[in-house]
Amino acid sequence: MRMTKEILENAKKLYIEGNSAREVSEIILKRYGIKVNPEVLRRKLKKLGIIRGNSACQKIVKRKHLPIEEIVRLYSLEQMSLTKLAKRFRSNKKTIHKVLEENGTRIRNNDDSIRLANTKHPKSVFSGNECEKAYMLGLIKGDITLSVKSKFTLRLTTSSSRKALLDLFKNVFGSYGPIYIYASQNVLSNYNWKMVAELDLNSFSFLLKPKIDLTSDKLLSFNFIAGLIDSDGSIFIRKSGKYFQFVIRIYNEDTSLLKLVKEFLYNEGFNVSFQLFSKVGDARKSKGVTIKYNNDYYVVELTQKKNVIKLLSLLPLKHPEKILWKNKIQTIEKRKLTYWNEISREVKELRNYIKRNYQNGLAEAKNLFKNNITL
């Protein structure tokens, strides 16, 4: 049986895919039962203008076994090094480097490679989203401590008795680097949550020296204020005689910052107050825990209903509990209610729901602490 045009076309395809003339002749023998001398096949392919030179043949031999798409994925998405890729696929760094370049993959520079080699867990660079950046800047103005762990790593640390903050912390920073969560016990034998995030120092360096401008861009300013409220603010509904009030508060020790916030909100048409909330040395109890203030503590507050409703519509809040209060306030406002007795039951139910979650979180923290478990 002689080679037909169809068989020759298949032979051409097999050769282009990287098989040698000898390998193609063996495949033809198995598929069609036709024995073709490799040299004869090579001459036929040469007439078709597709025969490879010696250097091209050597290149094919080196790369034939390499899964190109997988190599690109492992290098780009999983940040595997050239050395590890070469070892995994039984090749060499030069060949892997060339394969990546030919497939449009940016090769990391030496600093990037060193950074990845010296970090136990992979980290992603900051997205560059300005709204996300503004929110983070507001968030770290609360009780979040920043420290440079190494040449490549920025560490964020915070603690809270509320597990809801844990969800917020993971939501904001979890996509950028490893998050470590564990339970602890303070000197008063109260349990709480400790959270640590490790981020790429180079791209998150803006958190170390935050530049705050509440005049240049309104959208960014409202993202910043949302971060402030989620970290150290409160949203709630309170009784006021036979009526009720919606309340937004922003607390901080930094009076200059709060004055900037007050001025921005005032210029945007909001009626806000600024006052001393607690003096240094003051103590108060919250959920059975005594809190003593080491510095004067100030608060910016909004209580006019139309002001609160408008501001809530502009704030991209992420804290689960504050979102619950935001939704409750907006629902009540849509129903055009006026008196406390019309809403007291549902407000109490929301408070109890949040309280149960808080208590369940403390119970979980206690269990994790006693069993020395890290999430």
C-alpha cells in the first residue's frame, strides 16, 4: 500500500507537532500498516518545504515533553521559580526561560525573584484600585498595628473580642497574602481574636506613610470614611423620648483627623458634631469588660435622620455588623416610621442577634485558646 495524499498530510501534521521523521514513520506503520523509510519520508517533507534544520531539531527534542500552558500557569499564577519549573519538567532554566518569553510571559526581575524565594507564603501585589486604597487607609486608622517584618513583608496586626472583625480583616486583606488567626486571653482573663496579615511591602508601602486628602475626590473620601467607621466607629438606633434617632459615630484619638472628617462632611451638607467622648484615665464598662482610656478620645457624630440616611447611601461599608445596622435603618426609613414603639421590637431583635453572634465568637475563641488551635 502506497502513501496517499491523506496519509502524507497526516505525516506532515505529526512532523510539525514535533515528531522526528523516524517517529512519524513508526506512527504511520502503526496506524496504516505502511512501512515508510525515514529518509524517504524526510525527502517528501523537504519537498513540502517543512523539513527542520539541525538546530531546530535539537530545540524540538528539548521542548517536546514540556506542557507549555501548564508552565506558563505555574510561573505566572502560582509564582513558581524557573529553577523549580526546570526541575519539575526535567529541563533547564534557559529552556524554560525561552518558552515563557515566546509565549508572552513577563520574566520576573532579580529583586522579584529574591522576594519570592525569601517569602514562605506567596503574596500578591496591591491591585492599584484607588477606592480600595482609600478604604484601607481609613481602616488602619483604627486599632491596626503596622510593622516591617522583613525586606519584603509588611505585617498588620490587630485584635478584637468581636469575630465580625475577623471576617472583615479576611475580606480586605485575605486575597493579598497569608492571614493568621488565633485566640488569646488578656490579663483580665477575657478571650479575644488576634489577626495577622502579611503583605507585599513594596506595593503596600503606602500604608506606612498614609497621605490623607479629603478634598480632591469625593468618592475616595467616602471610601476612607467607610474604613474609619468599620475600624473604629458605630452605627445604631437609639430611643429619644417617644421618638428615635439614627446615629453614626466615628471615634479616634487623632483630633486633627476627625476635624478633617468633620470639615469634609460639613462641606458636603451634613450637620455633624465634634466633641470629647472620654478623657484620659476615664473607665467604662462594655459587655462586662472594663475599658480604661490612655488618651483623650473624640467623636464625630451624625444624628439627623436625613443626614444619616444620605451618608449611609454613600458609604461602601464592609463590617458585617455595621452593614446589618445600615440595612435596618434604610428599611425603617422606607416605611416612614416615627415613634420608638413602632420599631423597638425589631431593634431589640437585631441587638440580640448581634449579641448572640458576639457571645458565640467568644466561646469559639475560648475553645481555640484552650486547645491551642490556629485558624
